[in-house]
Amino acid sequence: MTRNTLDELKTTYRVLHRHLTEYPDLMDSSFLDDLQQHLQNHATQGGVDIADHGQWDAWLGNEVVACEVRLSGRKG
């Protein structure tokens, strides 16, 4: 992953994460796990609290959405 820029990795993660319900095999893939861990390490080093979904989303470049809103559309 070191040959890619951080912005490229963030974009890749956002796209993959957005389509997890369409491709459930991605959820357990080592690639997505490795990518997420890599990004979380960078975010943490930059002072981002990755447990705070708003901070994590903002750092990734996602629109920040309240957890209540985010969870309202989920099945389960």
C-alpha cells in the first residue's frame, strides 16, 4: 500500500465500504482489513479519534452523518 497516496487509499476505502452490502465477501477480506488498519494508523497518528465516527468519516473525506441517521437505513 505504500506505493499509493493516502488520498488514493482513502478513496478506495470509501468506495469499497459504500458497497459492502452488494459485495459481502469484502467484509471478511484481508485486503479490506489491511486497508482499514493502515488508514486507522495514519488517522490515529494525525490525532483522529477513530472510535468517533464523525472524526473518522471527516478524516476519510466522507460527509459526516449522525449515527442515528446512519443506522436508520440499516437492515437488521
